[in-house]
Amino acid sequence: MQLDRRSLFRAAAAAPLLGLAAGPARAQTAPLDDFPMAADPTVVAALRAASAAYQAQSGVTVHILPTAPALVVGQLTHQIQNDIVMVDGAVLAEIDRIGLFVEGTPRPRFQASYVLATANKDKALSGPIARADVTPGRPRDEAAILAALGLGGTPQLGAIDGLDAAGMALSGQASAALIRTTDLAATPGLVKLRDVAPDIAAPDVFTATVTRSPRRPKPEGFVAYLASASGIALMKTFGLEYLA
């Protein structure tokens, strides 16, 4: 049976308990060059491409695990193994507040800007616009962004996140979607209608960092790769601009 994204996110709520039961056994048998990385779903496509390039270069495997933002801190505090994470500013602030990161390791930052995108070859708005709902893990009010673009009166469809909104536009359920550059790059078939100026919607910033969860030696190699010239160039092709 195929599950949609909403079902997968509901199922994810049970993952911490399942991971606790299985975690110790995995830690005893897993190879030392094999790392799990929890990531905001919008940066997963970029990170999987970077992981493949890094594996070809180093022989080290980094498994990129799409993780709803609201689950990341809970997984780390329950010692579910995520050697590395890449999260937005709100989740990073909580990780830092609790002290769940490893000091002195690289922490590259990338930003994803907002765009309005469509699958309509005529690039015309002829129906509702899909945008992410406000949730505890996604506090951005995207309805307000559309209002600032002069589209507040256009019918809107709520989505679980930008990738869900992009899927609605791709399927024709919505005529367009308010998404990030990462969601656009991960959804072939969509084209950009317009950029959203930073003064209307500041770009979302995502940071990669090494965590204090039970881990194998030296996961910081992949994080350093993301900040290398090759890593920066690759991430840019997936809609992520390097900040520092």
C-alpha cells in the first residue's frame, strides 16, 4: 500500500519509540563509516545528491532521513541516533539551548528563498494557490506572504509543507504553489512564476551540525564537505545558497 506524505508524517510520530527499541542493537553492529542524518524534508534532495558525491570521494555513507522539524529535538533527547542534522533556525536554537551539538565542528549555513511556481505552461493563475499550513514545526504564515504579494483574495489550499504544496501544483490540484527554491528544484515539471522579495518573505536558513547523540567517530567530514567548493556548488543546484 502506498502512503501519501500526510500519512508518512503521522506515522513519524511513532518513530522515536520504535527507534529506542532498535537503537542499541543497530549501534553495536553498524560499520564505522555509515552515518544517519536527520534533515528537514525540503533539503533532502540536495543532501542525498551531496551524500552520493561524498561517498564517491570518501567511501563513507551518509543516510539522509527526512524528518519533520517538530520531531528532531525529541529524537535527539531520546538518544535516537542522528549523528548529523540539517535544520532551520528555530530547531537549531532549541538544539543549542539544550546543548545537543558538538562544539568546534563545522556548521555550514544555507538559505532557501521563496518563489511562486506552477506547472501551467502558460504561467497563468487560473485556480487556487497551495501553501503550507502553520504548524508547531512550521510557524511561517504563508497566507500572510500571499496577501503581501497581492494574492490574499485568491483561493488557497493548505499543505503539510512546501513539497506537499509543490505536489498539488504539479498534479493540477492547485494552479500554483508558494514554495522554496529547494522544493522547486526537487519537483521537475514546475516552473517559477515569480521570486518573492526578501522584505516580503525572508529566506529560510538551514544549518548542518554534528550532534551529541550516540554516534560513530568523525561524522563532521560530511559537514565539512558541504562547506567545500564542490559541496557549495552542488547545493546551489538544488536551490540552496551558501551563507557561511
